[in-house]
Amino acid sequence: MSKSLANQIAVVTGASSGIGRAIALALAAEGAALFLVARRENALSAVAQTIRAADEQARVWSCPTDLSQETDIQRLGTAIERETGCLDILVHCGGAYSSGRISEATTTSFDSLYQTNVRGPFLLTKIALPLFPRGSGQIVFINSSAGLSARAGHGQFAASQHALRAVTDALREEINSHGTRVLSMHLGRTATPRMERLYDQGAKPYRPELLMQPEDVAATVRAALLLPRTAEITEIHMRPLLKSY
């Protein structure tokens, strides 16, 4: 089977579970060499083992990284430069979530969300940009529907997603002329471990079959990355087909 991303180097954050894991597996199936990034080393190792079990020739590195810590991100950048010296694809999928009404939410939780959801991807992108060959490269930001509109009780998280969208849009304007494509994906409810925890905390039962699947998102990312270089998809809004919640 043809591997359309053979010889390409990809970084996927949030790769230990859920959407990030599904994207990493999809890119590996297309032949990409992968840097898997997340906080949990054991979970990353399990994903790496799954990739190698499917292809013993696969090139994959597990990179435990806390995206809220600048030293961790700098260390990741050093590892990428040392191992490959270049980069073709960067997928930002890692992030944090918390909710609460503005009158009750703490500035500490707000700062934590900003640190992980905005500053982390911002810094990692800055570090990665010199590694992209001129005339190529693709960056994908996995955002949320909260990055399009904010609901009561979700203001602090939505603020971080709106800020991430602003970074994404500005970046696209700055680097399109270099031949680098930038995609922003705004996702509705997806059947992930985080979503299961949120439903467990609420009053409604968790029914993953009514939500988007991580593989749905991964298939869409794959299709966007494989689009001919004469075009670019700038934004994708995805939501479950069945509006049952």
C-alpha cells in the first residue's frame, strides 16, 4: 500500500490518548516518522508500541512534555533538531480544560489554561518554524467549537480557544508566502477520555456513539494534509451528525 507521507517528519501533541492518539496512528499508517508528545510517558510508550507493531520499520520517538513548562518545550525542540534536523508536519492537539462561571472561577485556573492552551502552542510553533523546509510544511491546530462562541460557565476555556484561533490566523498570514499551510479545526463533542470525565461529572449519561469519534477527526486531518499543494484548507468546523445532547 502506498504511504503518502513517507519520509515526512511529524510532531503530534496530546498523542497519548483520544484525538491526538488517533491522528498519530493515522499519520504513522501513511508512513510519517513521528514525535509523540504528551505528559504521560507510559501512555506515549503504549502508542509507540502500537505503531511499531503495525510497522516494525516505523520511526517513532516518545517525548514526555508538559506544554505548560517552557523548559519542557525547549527540550522537545532540541530533541527534534538532534534526531531529524527538520520537520514537515506539526499537529497541536494537547491542551487543558476547566469550567466555571466567571464570578466563581479563579485567576489561577485561567492562567493555567492560557499557559497550556495558548502559550505552549505559541512557543512550540516558534521553535518549529526554522525546521520547516522553505516551500513546504503544514501546521494543524486542533481547536474547539468554544473557539467560535462562548457559553456560560465556559468563559475561561473559550477565551484560551479564541486566543489560539487568533494566533493561528496571524500565523497563516505570516507564513503562507513561505509555502507553509496552516489549518484550524474547531471540534464539537468527541468521544474522548476527557469528554467521558466531563459527562461523569454532569447529570447526563455518557453515550459515545452519539458523539464524533477520534478517528473521524484523524481522517479529516489526513485528508487535509494530503490535499494537493495548489490549495489550502484554512478552517474546518466539525460536530456530531446526531444532535442528541
